[in-house]
Amino acid sequence: MLSAATNQPDYADFSPPYYSASIPFVASSVVLRTLDGVPFIAVYEVNAQVGQPQVLV
């Protein structure tokens, strides 16, 4: 199943043409693109925490 969402980060401390932001999220896949198709460079880091599933009755 695929559910699309758009996230617009707050770039309060940065001015064009350099932007930086951290966006925490939970997902099984990520697509990075602009709404108008303008090329850009993205750098990302993945941080995961693996836990044991809980059985709910």
C-alpha cells in the first residue's frame, strides 16, 4: 500500500540557495522530489531502532 504525503520543512535559520532541515517520520519507502520537477541534491541519513513486536489480544 502506498500513501503519498507532502512535507514542507521549516527553513527558519537558512536562506536560499542553501536549506537544511530534519524531518522525523515512519515509513517503508521515501520519494524525494519537488512539486514542479526542479532538480536538486538531497543528503539523507537513516537511523533505526529495532524492537520486539508486542502481541495485542
